[in-house]
Amino acid sequence: MKYKNIEKRNSLDLSNKDEPYLVENYANKWVASKKWTFKYLKNIKGSNLKVNTVRGNTASNEGKIISIKFKNYISQISSNKTKNYLTTFYLFKKFPELIKDIDYEYIKSNSIFCHVLSWIGPKNSITGFHCDWSENINVQVKGKKIFYLVSPKFNKYMYINDKFERISTTSHIDLKKIKSNKFPLFKKAKVIKVKLKKGDLIYIPRGWWHYVKSLEPSIGVSFHFWNLKSFFLDLIYETIKVFFHDIGLFKRNNCSCHAFDKNNKRLKRG
């Protein structure tokens, strides 16, 4: 498969948001870039809390949710003893003191609502193809990742999944199975491939598909945000769906964000 290159910019500019772009070394001056190591996170106050990690690609219906203490999970990443991924994790709700280590004032000032999440995982962690109903900025705090991006104008080639996902839509496409010709239409889509190293930022416009793979143990932060128009167009509608889904009245057993354990307890990732 041939890939397109992403546009590179010298700074984050939210006045021009039609195409994805890369800002290299954006977060190198963040406190988090210097301070957040796996050892530091392992020993942070409150690290005994349980988190629900993911094994596999939940976007393409192949993921499992596994509960583990946060500090034990971080230890397993450091010693290469896990394949699980802590995705869409509310890091700053669980450890509010960490919010001072990142700088997102510019993003907040250009949105009316901003949702901040973290992504922590070992080498080869996968986030399957999905598109978010928000604008999306990902910042790589530690490690390296590859992002594969597809414009929404190629939606008809994306094998869209009917499973519920929180403020997102997922795809059946698994890049590991592309060579098997399981998704023949996908070859008609134009794919942007970009590598993020520590400190880099990628801007992903609303509705753009993205698939992410960690090249080494990594920590990332994502900002999902809405302006006035998209607040009413997307966020209110999507939040209502999330509410009814979480209480079991909408696609309770048909989603990418929950799974049932051996005791039939419904678990939500993160």
C-alpha cells in the first residue's frame, strides 16, 4: 500500500482545521515530557486503584477487557510482561495533580468543551480504525507511535461497524489483515501515514479515520474538543447516546467499550 505524507506545521493553529497536520517537538517543554516515566507513574499516590485494560483490537470486535491494579500494570509495561493497553483512560480524574504537567490553554481557549484522556501501553498496542465526532489532538509524551489517517470522503471504503462506541464510529478494518484481501475496497482509500516521536503533536479533524500502533512503550494524551456549532451538532447528541448505553438501554450488548467478565459483570475499559 502506498501512503501519503502528512503536512507539517511549526505550531498548533486552530483557525485552519480542514486537514490533519503534524507539529514536531510541540510538548518538549511540558513538565510531563521530563517527569512522566513509568517508574514515576507506578509510584504515584493512589496507584493501587483498579483499571480496565484492553487486549486486542476492540474496534474490530477482537478485544478483551482485563482488570488490574494501575501500579501492577505499569510494572508489567516496564518489564515487557503485558500486551494489554490502557486506552481512553481518565488519568486526570484519577490523578488530578498531573493536569498541571501539561499545557493546553490554547486548546481550551478555542473550544467551549474539552475532554482530556490518556493512552498508556506497551510496544505493539493497537487502537483500531475509528473516527471521532470531535476535533482531536494527540500529543506523544513518551515513546513512538504510527498513525494511519483516512479522510471521511472515503467512508464508503471503510467497512463501518454498527457497534456502539463512545462519541466515535468504528471500522471492521484491521491493518494486520489487509494482505489477506479481507477488505478489498479499502485499497481505494488514500491513507496518510505518520510517525510520532516523543513531544510531537498530531491534529485530526472531526470525522477523520485513524488507526494507531505503538512502536515502543508509550504514554500519550489526547484532547477531544468542540466549538459552539459542534457542541450542538455532535456532543449533546452523542452524550445522550452514551448515557443510555451506560445504563443498559441502548446497544447494551453491542459495543466496543464494554465486556463481561467470568461472573457476567459488565466492565467498561479505562
